Amino acid sequence: MPLFVVRHQHAAARCPARDPYLGAMLLNHLSRPNVRQHGVEIQGEAVVQGEHTFYLIVEASDEDGLRQFMQPFQMAGSLDIYPATTCARVVASGGCAEAMPVSELVPALDPEEACQQAIEAGLVVHRAHPLNCETSIPALVGGVVMPNARFYVRNHFQIPNLDVDTFRVTVGGLVERPLTLSLRDLHNMRSQALIVTLECAGNGRSLFQPPIEGEKWNLGAVSTAEWAGVPLAEVLDRAGVRTGAREVLFRGADGGTVDPRSGPIRFERSLPLDQARDPDLLLAYAMNGDRLPIEHGYPLRLVVPGWYAVASVKWLTEIELIDRPFAGHYQADKYLYEWERDNQVVREPVTLQRVRALITDPAPNQEARCGELAIRGVAWSGGAAIARVEVSVGGGSWQEARLVSERKRHSWQWWELITRVQEPGVVTLRARATDLAGRTQPEHAEWNRLGYGGNAIHEVPLRVT
């Protein structure tokens, strides 16, 4: 329903609250059961102390009906009603006087609703439209998987709101038997579940110096979930891959205009055919035992373990086998490491997640007493399982932390170190991870123009008292 702000003001001599019976009558009039009978929902109320003015934030079907409901207050003084909106809606639309953006290709989730849900879940919002928000570092502490509502969100366009009854994913191009599959068809196929950590390639971009344009992710654009669905290889086998196919192109329903001169595009990414045949790649329709949430790709998404999450295309509607390297915007212009070396521009595609360890406890600038100190965190790598995590306290030697539970191939690894701090003051905790492929975090991530793959050793200041 439309939102309104109501302001009522009366003279001190006519204050209804001075008559306890009239005051009680007005309270009953504003009671939640009564207002619902009039098609009104009160979201908030406040009286300005000593000013004989009060405000209501209400939802109502129309302004005329709201005025009629507020008639008892108008009899005591002035009544002003203003059409209103929420802060989330204003930010999502780009200004107080701006219209809400409209999805160019498919029906989309209301940006205000998506943003408000993220805020209420405790996510750190970087952008309201398109919605981009990270998990706070303290929220990373805990179990094997991240609850769905607190899993970081990365979008390039508005969130498609697809009708599951009419939803289909097509498999075409260089195949023997083109397929058109409903969600029910996929549910009837062999299923598989995997615990997989997804990380945005720009995670940690805000730490690069000099600063880099793009989403200013801190370190929380990473989360882990149990994904369930159909192995991609099984769908490819049913379709029958023809000779000459080199890549598999995945096309999402989300899209919009990147360059006004070329019109709207869809979000598209490809994988080499050999990589797409990896038995761990999933067409996922479930997340942590529940239906895939809309902000994470409902009804269907691709999950590519080990790769940065840009490869895990959401709202998947088309799979196409092609005979050439794909050169779409999000493959040829974005998600590339780009450096200048020896006066030449060098470019490499973003693929595997780089090895990284985070300290989740203690928090930055937290106070701790001299004596025993527990340091805990999480580590992951796209190249291999974590081999070891080492921690340095106050510039001291590296101490090997204990890995919690068995090593995991595709998901993060919890670790902890119990050590001692003897002197008061500010000390720096540092953590670095090494994976079983021998990759170790660097002292400083190599700066690149688009700010991808930042995996420098994590540092946390601690106040020892």
C-alpha cells in the first residue's frame, strides 16, 4: 500500500490529552485492531514533546480514506498528509525526486524490498541498486555454512522475479539433442549436494592503494552454503555435445544497459568445455536445504566450485555450446586482471579464487587482557584445500594455527590459535594461509586496474590492557 506521513498540530488550549476520556478515545481510535478495520497500517508514531504536534507513518490504500480516518484529529487542529517513501526506496532510485528504476528485460524484484530485506538481515549494503551487500566479518564466525539471509549479495542489474511455472532452461548450440527443461524436470534428475564457498572477485577491493573504482568491498564478499541440484555434466551428456564445441556459454535472465549506444545486454559467462564437464559443477535449485532464494538466483543458478563467483551465473535460462572463445562484456571487458608491465598492457582472465585467510576473532581494535589470547578465523582457496594457516602476533615469528575439522576441497576452513600476549599496548595480528598446491598469501596484493583477486595477508590491530 502507499506510504504517508501524517502531521497533526493543535493549540495548547485545545490539547485532547487534557481530557482523559477524549485522550483515551483517540488512543482507541489509533489502536492496531481499529486502524486495520479502516484499511490503515500504522508503521510508527511520535509526539514532539511540548510542541502539541504528532506524526504518524502509515500505509493506506488512498489519501482520501486516510483523511476520513484522521477526521477526529482534524476537529482538534490542523492535519497535513504527505505522500512518502522509505529511505531504502529513495537510495535505490538514486534521489528523493527520482523514479524507481524499471527492469529492462524481465519482471524484477522491487529494489526497495530487496534492499530492506538485506538491511534487516544485517548485511552491509554498498549499493541499493543494483543491490550489492557484504557479510560483516563478525557474522562470518560460526558454523560450516552461512544462513541464506546473511550470505553476501552481488548483482550487476535488477533481481529478476521469474515465474517458476513458466520457467525453462534451454540447452542448445552445438548439441545433438536440444533440451528445454522445467524446474520439475531438473528435480526428477539425479541430484547432488556440495558445500561450496563463493567469493566475489572484487572482495577486498577497498584495501588496494591507490584506490580503484568499483564496488568498495571490504572483506565480507564471501560466504559458504550447501548447494543442491543437478550435475551440469549430466545435462550436457543428455544433450550430446557435438564435435567442434569449445566452450559452454551460460546466460542469465538478468540484464540491462551497460553502454547506452549498444542497448541492453544479458549477463553472460562461459567456461571451457573441459572445465564445464567437471563432475562438481552444479545446476543448483536449493541452498542450505531450502529453495534457492530469489536474490541468489531462483529458480536456477550455476555453481562453479573454486572459481570466483562471477562464473556461477544466477537466474540461469540458457546454456549454449559454442565453437569459439566467448567475448561478452563480463568476460572480455570485465573480470580480467590487467597490469602494465614493460610498457605493455597484460591481461589475464579471473578464474580460481586466490588463497586467503581472515581473522574473524578478535575484532579490529578490540580490547584484550595480557595473558592467554584465542585467535580464530577462516581460510579458503580455489586451487586446493588449505594446508596450513600461520599467525604472527606483534611482528613476532609465525605460529602455525590448528585447523578445525578435516580439510575441505571446495569450502572454507576454520582455524584457531591459542597464544599469549605479555605486554600492554597496540599489537597487530597477522594471518596467512597456504594451500596444498603451495600457494601462499603475499605481503601485498599486486595492484591491478579493476581491483580483483586482492589477497594480501590480513592484519587486525588489537588493544592489549
